[in-house]
Amino acid sequence: MHELALTQSILDISLTEAAKYQAKRVVEIRIKAGALAGVLPALIQEYFHIISAGTVAEQARLVIEKIPAAVSCLDCGAEREAERFIFTCPACGGGHIRLLKGQEFYVDNLEVE
């Protein structure tokens, strides 16, 4: 259910920026979502349609770009993309893995009129 709170934040950011530039409407909102962020894009889309009604963002197109997870091995230095978080290095089998990306979730860009 955290998607509703995230969607409200997306709308709040969009409305604040639209007001700052005296925009008549928000055309597009680009969002970056890491593969490990635990967010369901379909719910974000659905909630946005509901909560943006009656605002300058009502007809805005949401574009959600998924960012793959990436890990780095602290033993051998290898960096790899991963579909899910892994606990051992795919290159050397070492167990010292650091997550480089994949948990982020943010508004990347807005297009307004």
C-alpha cells in the first residue's frame, strides 16, 4: 500500500513545480524506479489517475523507467547487473557484495505547458 503514499509524493512534486513555473498543465512525468525498490508500477499508474483528478496533472502521462539492480564485489572488484539482490559474486563467488543501484525511486523529469 506504500504505492499510494509514493504516488501522492509524485503528485505533490509535480504540482509544486507546475505552480513554480505557472504551468497550465503537466504533460509528462518521468520516474526512475529501481528493480529492488519494491514498487508496483501498475499501482502507481492507477493511483495517479485517481488522485490527480481535478488538478493540472490530471491528464499527465506517467513514464516509469525501471533501473536494473547492480552489485559490486568487494573481493574481486567485479560489477554486475542483477535481477534480484545476490549474496555471492557471480564472478569469483566471494561473499562481500555491495549494492550499487536498484533501490532508487524518484521523479526524474517533468514536462509542462
